[in-house]
Amino acid sequence: MESTQFKGKNVLKWALTVGIIVILNLFFAVAIQTVYPEPKYENFCEARQVNEVYEDETSCVASGGQWNEFAKPLPEEKPQREGYCNLDFTCSMEYQDAREGYAQNVFVTLVVLGALSILAGYFVRMSPAVSAGLSYGGVLTFIIASIRYWETAGDIVRLSIVGLALIALIAIGVKKFKE
């Protein structure tokens, strides 16, 4: 007797799993952007329609800029300035500090969300496809968190990230897949 059961059921399970992985991480990204927006450069450094030229270090620094001297002396034929003023220096540094703090906070948030997703996948027993989607989605969240914060993190933090992720995955693998 022939089976009337749909033969593509495993394909549908994998499609559901991949869909959960992708949508879970899109949900996390949109939720973070909605609740905790990224710092914008314009909020730190005003856009000027006309830029004033500062001829010396004193006036540049007094306006919050950074004076940069030219490395080589210029030919004496024409009177030249000795350097230039980066007027956005102070506000750019404040913006960079805000971005680094933001990156760290988003990293911590994503690590927590990833861990909760893996735990949810571990405890969901009704549907293997949903369980796998949540677990793999949590792993992808760890990867995304690490990539976003990797540039800002120091060597010790990077080592800690990789070490904790490895320990967590091995522990879950041992508990979940005992044979």
C-alpha cells in the first residue's frame, strides 16, 4: 500500500528552521534600533554651511578643533599657512565615544538575547524545527554580536567572547545530544 504522506515534509521543516533563524535575528535588529537608536554624527557635530578658516593653533583649539601642522615646509615663494584646523575634532571624539558605548551595550544585549534563544530552543520539545530554529538563531545572534563589537573590543574581551561562546555551545551540545 502506498503512503499518501507528503514526501517533502523534511524540506518544510528546514524551511521553517531557516525562516525562524533569519526572522529572529531581524526581529532583534529592528527591536534594538527601535528601542535604542544608534548615535548619529549630526547630533554631535553640526553641519555648517560656511566653514571658517583658522590661521593659527590658538584660535583653532579655542573653537574645539585640532591643529595639524604640515609635515614638510612649503616653498617660500608664496606665503602659506603652517597647518590646518580640524574643527570637528572634539565633536568627532565625542561621537566616537558614544558609538563605542553603543556598540558595547548592543553587544551585551545581543549576547543575552542569543543565550535566551538557545535556552528556549533547548526547552521547546514540541517541534524539532522550532527548537532548531531558536537554537541556531541564538548561535547566529552570537556571531552577529561578535562581528558588530569585534572592532571596538580589546584582545582580552575578544578572547572572553570566543571562550564563553565555545564553552556555552559545548555545554549545550553535551546536554542536548547525549547518546
